[in-house]
Amino acid sequence: MLSYQHAFHAGNHADVIKHVCWIGVINALKKKDKPFTLFDSHAGAYCYDLNDAMSSKNKEYESGITRVNNTDASSSLLSDYLNLCSTFLAQERYPGSPVISAMTKRNNDSLHVMELHPAEFDKLNHNLNSLRVDACHVHKRDGFEGLRALTPPKPNRGAILIDPPYERASEYKDVVNGVTQVLKRWQQAQIVIWYPLLSARAGAKHGASEAMCDALAALDVPCFKAQVCVTPNTEDAGMYGSGVMVLNPPWQLDVQLDSALQEAVSHMGAHASSSLVWLRRDA
């Protein structure tokens, strides 16, 4: 949807779980010398000024990165995330997933980021190019169309981050259809899908994330879901948390992510909690 602006939500609890998980996937890919390719289907605007009108309107970062920043993280994955964020936070900015990908990948790895919103794309294109990181490609195109066109990569190693706004109820089915099409051509793709947890107040979208996860689990590839809740799931709670569904997860990511999220939620308030559940294990 071209009306969506991620700046309103930059650095919130959803970004914490999404970006911690994504760094874990990239770290695992880097354990082998062979290059890989990263895809970000809904990239957003590179990074976000926490003092601008959108980010400061609801100050959602106060429920997320602000809570965990400046902690002495014992989890190596949470520590990696906080170390990457620290330079940006010192300038009162928060890094989006394109920055995280570009700064975490190696010079011989490739990155493809896709964004359709005109204003977001212009910021993304200008700022990502200013990093002067090798093999970063910015596409003004629909993310699912881009994934169909650009996968599988050569060499056949890599991961996909899918992070739609879910403004339309149909976007949950779009995710399932998009992932199904990718897996037909790239069966071993490691795929991270972020999704919101919505209370009954969400109407038609209430329960849509859960149904999407069930449909993705039925694709018969190894997968788990991890979730963070920051407030009780009452009828009027709205978005009370969020999760990531990880298909073809790398070895030990579940252990590392579970540890990182348990530590993160310990700083997010009395009602915060995390969970990680395997939906289908590798036979």
C-alpha cells in the first residue's frame, strides 16, 4: 500500500524481533566462505530520524529499542543487534532492514532491496548508495514480483525478508502465494516473514496472522515461529505483539533467537513475553 509509512513505527518492539532474527540468519550464512544473496521485499526508507514528525508522533521506539538499548546483553545475537544500532542511535536515528543487510553482509555477498512507495524509494536509493557498499541493488518494484523475477540467485545461497504493512486483509494471502512461488524455484531459500498479532478490534484481520502461519507450515518445509507480546491480548488491545515465521531456518537459530528475545522482553515491561514454537521440523 502506497499510504504506509514505516517511520511511524520505527524502532518499536516489532522492529526488535524482526531485525534480531534477520541478523541471526545473515550471521549463519556468513559461516561459510561461499557468497550469498539477500532479498528485502518491502524495504522501506533505509533509516529513520527518531525526532521527525512521524517517528515522534507516537514514539513507538520507546516500546522497543529504547527499552533494550544500553543493556549489557549476554545473548550474542542481541549484542550484535545492539552494537549495529548504537552508531545510529547516537545520532537519534534507527536503522531499517536495508541498512542492517548492507552493513552485515560481506563485500562478495549481494543485496536486492525493493520498495514501491515513491518517497520511500527515493530515500532508500539515495542513502543506500551513499553507503558505497558493493553489490547493493535498489529496485522500485512490487516486492513479490521482484522475488519471482530475481530468484533463485547464483550461487544458490541466500535469504529473504518479507515485511509487508498488512494494511489490506488480502496481504496475508499474498504472502502465502508469494512464498509458495519462491519455494517452487528455490526450495532451500531461508525466508523470514514478519507479522502482527492483532486483537479482536482488528475486525477482519483478527486471526489472519495465525491462519497465514498455518498455511505456510503446510508448505512442508522446516519452520518455526517466534513471537513477542508487550501487552495483554484484550479485545481492545490493537497490536499487542508481533512475530516472525522462519522457513528453512539455519541450524541453531531457534536457540539463539529464543535466548535473545527472552533477554529483550525482560526489559520491555511487566506484561512482555516471548515464545518460540516449531511448526514443522526437518524429517
